[in-house]
Amino acid sequence: MLNIEEPTAAQRRLVLDQASPVPLYHQLRVALEESWRLRFGPENDLPTEREIMDQFQVSRITVRRALDEMMA
């Protein structure tokens, strides 16, 4: 039997809003920072660009801009 659970509040916040006036790369940066704090620690590596692209259904340039903003 497939177990499909309702997403948690934290998971719902990790969905990007294409219609929002907030740029996708900024939404993605916030989502990555939140998910990182919830699931990982500073000693862990970030997911690959490809994994982030697949998870959030965004382009590579959006991922790059979000990561660049995080590192700034």
C-alpha cells in the first residue's frame, strides 16, 4: 500500500509561487535555507544543482542565482 501523507507546514513553505512578485531565485534561496536548517547541519553538503532543479522545477540559472545569493 502506498503511504501518501499530507505535507507538513515546513514542506508547504518549500513550494515556490510562480505568480508571486518575489523573484523565484529569492524564493528558492529562502526555501533552501529553511530546508537546510530543518534537515541538515553546517557539516553537510547542499544538494546538487540538478537535484535542486528537479525538486523545485526551476532552471539552472535560478538555482545559480539562489546559491550565489546564499554565499554572498
